[in-house]
Amino acid sequence: MASFVIEGGHRLQGDIVPQGAKNEALQIICATLLTSEEVKIYNIPDILDVNNLIQLLRDMGVTVQHIGVNAYSFKADNVNLDYLHCEDFLRRSASLRGSVMIVGPLVARFGMAVIPKPGGDKIGRRRLDTHFIGIQKLGADFTYYPEQQLYEITARELKGAYMLLDEASVTGTANILMAAVLAKGTTTIYNAACEPYLQQLSKMLNKMGAKISGIGSNLLTVEGVESLEGCSHTILPDMIEVGSFIGMAAMTGSDIRIKNVSYNDLGIIPDSFRRLGITLNQEGDDIHVPHHDYYEIETFIDGSIMTFADAPWPGLTPDLLSVFLVVATQAKGSVLIHQKMFESRLFFVDKLIDMGAQIILCDPHRAAVIGQGKSHTLRAATMVSPDIRAGIALLIAAMSADGISTIHNIDQIDRGYQDIDKRLNKLGARITRL
């Protein structure tokens, strides 16, 4: 198990470029299964979850070629469906939650799919009902085998249907959308997710010959087509990494420029950091975060304590709440962090409390943070990363702390952040990988 050793208290200086978006990459790579023609994808992040998905497609018989820096071509003209029943596939896909999004493309193109109960972060219950009910409405049959924890999906023919999703699930919408593009007739998806990454998937599918309208809204209409062709696609910068760098700069008193962020696709994220009291300036398509001696959390207009809560797009993404929480510990003022979607994502706060942060964990979904205004610097500690987003929050805490901290289980961080130690060390951080 790899670890980071972090010498805290060093300010960062310079420019950093965000990686390609992890959450978009997982969707886009699965979509290559929808055609037998070549699909070229650029700006793919070199991270564990994405690399594992690429290898899974290789093992399924997809021809994958590395065509440049962070660029690959995919050609799914000889998919081995028998591989879906072997132990190797079940083991690999069970450890990767993003693998659930191969179901829509496989059922649409081949009439069958197999998927084990997927893994991923240990952040509480993450049900798949939205995925499965939507694909069922298109005509697929699902069978669950509890002993093997395995789902088998079959469909003689998919037909368009109207559906109102019970939640605006991003991966659920993506999975249904990829199944619907090859279904006969018209599919209407209401309460669809409309995150920028889902918009990117829709635009890519349209370039391949799909007919999707309503992109960017929560009402998608899909006219089914007979087949799709190849295309080229470039993945957006990762908004979660952009937000992580903003928080990191403020908490360590650094002066950094985050380059090529696709600012118009960041939604509410920049203004949410401004409500924490952080100054950030848009300069072209870059974000400049100047040095902060301190930052003060705003209150609501009536003077009540600021609350940050996650919500479907265009609300605040749940993937950044861990960063907001840790950055608030060194702000002046108080804030309530309300993590609505996952019931275990705030449990890492006990590590921050050990470091001297003043946090009250109200329940599995809410934490009250009493910011200390940098009057009491966090203490170094030894920690274990429970998931990707808590991992980066603990790294930010360690970089701002007095002394030398250790974070174990950094494979969790590597799942979502490309060469994070090397990139931050170039800016002046002191992070050693063991």
C-alpha cells in the first residue's frame, strides 16, 4: 500500500494545468462500444480508474492504441462477448464502478450484457435502480443472481419510451442515453442529468450520428438510429481538480494560476469559493488565485450561517464538498457542510479533528465547521485515505499543517488525480511517495 509523506507549511507558486475530466472520460470510453468504427479521444487523464477501464475494454477485444500524450483510439469491431462470463472480467469490473456504463452500449449493440455489483468509493449506498429501470423501459430484461452478486441483461430489441427518472443520476442518464441512441423510435428522458460531462457525451454521440436534442436541459429527446460511426472527441478539464487547486492555494497561502479551465463549464464552483472568502480572478480561460493571509466566510443576507449543500447540476457537485470542508477549517467564520447524496463521505472529519480542526459532525450528512482564521494552524498527523475526494482533502490539510504528515492508501487518490505529487512538487510542495 503506497503512502505520501508531506512536509507542511510550504507555499506554492506557478502555473498548473488541470487533467482531463475523470467523470467524462469514463462515460466517453464506454460509448466507444457503440460503433465498430474507430473513435479517437483526446485529453484522457492518466489515472487508475480510467486506465483500468481502458484495460477492461482491451480484454473485451476492443483494439486500443496510444496515439499521443493522453490520447487513444478505440475500435470495437471484434468484441468478445464470451469474456463477459469469465472470472477475470467479473473481478475487474467489480472493482471499478464506472464499468456499469458498459451495460447501455452492450445491450444496445449486442442485445446482452453482464455486470457484477460494482465497487468504487466506500461512501455509502449508491444504488443502480435509475440505470436499470430506465434500460428496462427500453425493453431489456434484468436477472440478478445474489450468490454471485451478478446482473445479467438481455434484450431482443430496444424500443423508445418515455421515462421520468427518479433521480437525476449522471451515470444513470449516461447509461440510458447510450442505450436509447440505437433503440427504435423516440425516447424521452425527463429529470435527466445535465452536467457538462453529460452534455459532452451527448455532443459526441451526435457527432457519431445519434439524434439527441435538449442537450444541457433536464429533458432529453432521442430519435433512435440504426448504427453509429466513428469520431474524434476532446475531454473537458476536470472541474473537481480545478476546485481542489483553488482550495489548496487559499489554504496554503499560495499564489497560483490554473490554466485552461474551461471557465464557462465550471458553473457555480467559482462563486461558491468566493463565498468562502477566497479571491479568484478569471483571466481569459485561466483562474488566478493570489496569496491569502486569511479569508473570511460570508454569511447569508439575514446574517445566518453560510451553508454549502450538494445538488444536481447546476448546483454544487458533491465531489467538492470534502474540499470545501477542509478549506473552511482555516477560514474566519463558520459554515455548515450538508452532504445530501452520500451518507459516509463526511466520516473522514475525525482525522481533521485530530489535526486540531474545530468540526462538529452533526450526523452522517452534516458537519458544522468553526473556522479558526489561520490563528491555529493544523497539526501534522498520520492518516488513511478512505476515498478519492476525502483523500485530496486530507492532502490539502497536510500541506497546510505544521510538521510532517503521512497519508496511507493513496491508491485512492491516484484513482482520480494524475501524478498529483509530481505536479504539486513542481510548484513548491514537499510530497514524497513511498
